[in-house]
Amino acid sequence: MCPGSFYYKFCNGDPNKVGEDFPDTTQRSCNEPNGLGGFNRTYTRTTASPVTLFYVYNSCVEGGTGNTMNLETEVTIAPNPAVGSFNIVLAGSKINTVVITSLDGRVVRTMKGANSPSMNVPVAGLNGIYLVNITDNMGRSATKKIVLQ
């Protein structure tokens, strides 16, 4: 149905938490009070075309479809193939988390970034092809393949 509005709640992590609290009153244009002391996000769809929504958690800052990094220009993983460890370098942002998964979807390693645009990731004991998902401090993510020997 277009135009039409819908309301939703976004919880970052624990679904038992109340969710976003929008502490800054100037950042409330994308939500409204839910009647229980919290807020629900609101979105009005104006077209039948597919839309990807992206907002920074706890704010109304829109990212449009920019929730993924440009793999070619913003993320460098080297060496690839790697033995023992590899390096990740982001251009223009800082690493928040790195998650390495096997091709069957098992998470084999999770690391927190150190508020830095680069990180050395130890991978001793891992062999084969893996996916590396990097999330930056702006909530954007990128996934790249790496071969570990």
C-alpha cells in the first residue's frame, strides 16, 4: 500500500532490552512515542519500488543504501592467501568488529576492533576458505573472502 506508514522497533543485540532511547531530542524526526515510555521508528513509504532503510542506531541519521562499505576502495585484506595472520585496513573509518565464518556459516572467530583503522587478525589453526565480515564504527559492514593456509 503506497503511500503508507509502518512502525517498528529496532533492538541492537539483546531483544529483551527496551531498544533505542533517542536521548537527543533533536534526533526524533524518524520516530514517535510508543505510549510505554519508549519510541517506535516510523517510515512512510511513498513508492512501490523496493527501498532499503538504514539508520544509525539511536538517531535519525539516514544512511540510505550506504550501510555497506565499498569493498574495492575502503577495505584491504592482506596477505590473501594468509598463513598465521592477516591484516585488515579500512579507509576513512575504524574497525568495530571482525567475524570470521566458515563457508557452512559457522562463526569460527570474533574480534573487537581497537578504535583503529587497521587490525592484525591471528588465524593460526584455520585452513581453507573463509568469509571475513568487518563492521566499522559507523555501522557499515563488508564481507570478503580469504584463503587461509
